[in-house]
Amino acid sequence: MTGDFRPGSDAAHPAAAGAADGVRWAPGDRILWRYLGQEPGLEGRVHIARPVTVVQDTDELLAAWMAPGTECVKPVLADGTSVHEEPLATRYTAVRTTQRARWFGTGVLKLVRPGEPWSVWLFWDHGWVFRNWYVNLEEPQTRWAGGVDSVDHFLDIAVHPDRGWKWLDEDEFAQARRIGLVGPERARRVEEAGRAALEVVKAWGPPFCDGWEDWRPDPAWEVPVLPEDWDRTPAHMTS
């Protein structure tokens, strides 16, 4: 297996010719996990693009692995400054652009169930010491031949190995609401999604109960390469 980007190639998966035809990826396929921007300069454009390797793709779950050292695309301020160096008061009004960068630290396993307004990420410390789950509240993903796209909702939840949890980025969510980047109806949906996700956590439902913290990547997998056309607009999309 090479390290080249291979978005469920048509030769291997005829359905990949159009996501609306029901594309399905096999373990080891390489796809893009992307998010569309909302801030000035990035409205509706891809501002996060992460090449990942498919672990599992079924009617119940898409699981994908982002390896350490993966070259990704991330948002930065127009002058190249990190977004998080900008004061919160102007963080979502300052003009942004994108930048290529390597993923630092250990890898991330990303899990998403079709139609759910969140994905669950697993983090480990060095030596495969499990750190925590991370519930990323987002729009239900849209699927296309080369990957999945979503829009982030700012608000997140950390879930610890002892099953304790806490809200994350509440200040960013509040600021996005304050400046109108997140309107009242969307805010309501995000908060409802967060409460629904917490019900799953409290019941210790999937994927928390499924043992993913003990999963390990295939040692034969190489780090996927970020394609030059990482921001391409899919011809066909499906939820």
C-alpha cells in the first residue's frame, strides 16, 4: 500500500463515481475529513482538510484514522497568525485564510454515525495510553466520493476514561452567538445535539461502550498524502 491519497478509487469501488450512488469505502482507503469555514474570508470554503485512512465504513459507523505527522489544512489569520492567538472578541471577525501544517502529537481516531450532529474522536498519549474521547458537535456529515464534509458548531464535550465529562469551548460558542455567526435557531439545535450526545455518554452507549480505546492501526498503513485539490467541490454529494 502506498502513501498516496486514494479516495475510494472508481476502479476499486464503482459506486465512488458519484456519492449519491452510495459510495462505500474499504478498510485502508484514504479519504478527506473536511470542514467548511464560516468566518470572513472562508465563508462556505473548505478551511480544514485532513487526510485519513478508513478503518470501517458501514451503515452504522464510519471510523477513520488520522496518523501522526499527517499534512493537513488549517485556518489561520490573514497574516498567518494562529487563530487562537487572536483575542476572543475579534477571533471570529478577523479575516482568515488557510495554511498547510503537520498534525502534531499522537494520532486521532474519528468515529461518526450517519445522520448524527456530532462525531467522536479518540486521543491517546504516547505509548498508547488512552487520554479521552472528544465529542465534536457539527452538522451531520455530507459524503462524497473523496470524503466527508461538515460545519463545526464551536461547542464540544470531553469524555474521560472514568466516564466523567465536561463542556469545552463554551466561551467560543458564546462569542459566535454574540456576533451573529451562530443564530438563535442554530444555537438551539447545537444545544439540543449536545444534550442528546450527553444522554449517550450517561447511558454509555455506542461508540463509548465499543472498546475503540483498545483499537490500534494496521502497521502497514502509511501516512496519507494531502492532495493538491484538497478544496475541490464535489460533483455529487449525499448525506
